[in-house]
Amino acid sequence: MSKIDHLFEKDVLVVFWSTPLHDEAQSTELSVQQVQNRLFTKDFDICGEVKDGDERGIFGYRKDAWEPPIDDEIEYYTKKRLVIRWFNRGEGDKIDPIGALEEMTLDSLRKTMIADDPLHSFRVILDDYPYVIMLTKENVRLPGRSLPEMWGFSLTTDPDNKEWEVFLLDERRFTIGTDFDVKKDDMKEILVRIDEQIFNLGKKVKITFYNKHLYEHKPFYRTILLFTMMFLFKKELHNKIKKARELILASKKAFSIDINEAALMRNPRALKR
């Protein structure tokens, strides 16, 4: 039976703006135009914010990556990928990059074809963390786990980046919205609870941390929040992987992927030669 340690409790909100005409969205978009940052590409579309006490952040996605201007149906679905970027809002117009969540469409297709079930693979890239974090949905063939999703990731949790831990994101049953409990591999203690709260004019996700060390550990904290930012696109992610697989199987041909995704798969040893 899972349990929650109430010795520490901290709530963080990830808020999805209900419409691009939202007043705050407009004012933020005006300010980011003044930011000279290569991550603010012309197709960057801001879609929400993070609220953690007095700290504020904004996040959005690359529209051209998510809706590539491609006519060929197979190429469209194999190159369509979700790229979310998160920035911290400082004083004035200052905005600093925090991290990104990048979909690995090829790996998602590989997993989906093997499991005969839509599975997803992402890479989390943080600005002050030396490793790329693999965040993936897994096919868990266990009694009672036919419906809920199970995701997982691993990262270092000590200051010297030498000790690693594996974390599981276990979807809860019979809830409104998308809700997860974050645990370690013993599946007992709940470290984080993720509750998607849906409203008429948009929605938000409340993330409650029950472990002070992990809340203060930036790679863990940021991975959890980037995961929840993906909820806005969850249904379409599921459908587009299914569609891509169907088209590939029907054509029986090889296919291409986005060049930016291919760059994330480059062999680092080969690059040094």
C-alpha cells in the first residue's frame, strides 16, 4: 500500500493558458521579443506558466516542430515531434532558460511496434545538469496494470553526480484528468503527487512534493515539471504515434526523421574523432 510522508509538503502549479489571447500571454510575448536567446526561435509559442511561491516561469513549444510544413503524410507524422522549453522569469524582461523536453519519435515508434501499444520516449535536457535524462512510457504487463500508464526516468541525486536512482510515475485509476504518483522502485512511498485539474476555460496541474531533498534537487524537480507540461499534448501524442505506425506498416518503406532529433542520437565518441 502506497503511503505519503507528511513531514514535508510543497505545492507547485503548472498552469495552461486557456487561449493565446490571454492578457498575460500577450504581455509576456511582448517582453520575450526583447530577449536575445537562440532558444527563443520564431516558432516558439508560449502556452503556460509555472507558479512556485514567488517564483514564476513560462513554457511553450516549437510550433514548426509540432506542426511541420510537410505535405507527404508519412513524412509529416514521422517528423512531427513535441519540443517544450521552459524559462524562468527574472526581474524586468530578463528570462533565463531552465530546460527542455524533446520527443524522440523514432524511439517512440520502435517501442510502439515492439509492444503493439502506443509508447512514448522523451529526452530531458537541463541547462545546468551534465546528463541527458531519458523519460519514457513503458509497457507493464502485470495484473491490474492494463489501463494505467507507467513512465520512468533515472538521474543522479547527490551533489557530485555519482549516485543514480530510478523513479517511476504511476498513473492513478478512476480520477478526473491525468494523475500520477511518483515513487521509487519499491512502489511504496509516494514522493510526489501529480493532479491534473480541469476547468471550463483551461486547466492546471498541481504538483505536491513530499520529499524536501528531491524538491530542492533541481534535476528531479525540473524533470517532474517538464513531464506535466506535456499533458496539454497527451491525447494528440497518442494519436500521432498510432497514425505514424499505421502509415509505415501500410507503406512497408523506410522513413526519415527530424534532423534535430537525429542530432540528439549522434555518437559522442564519433564526434571526437
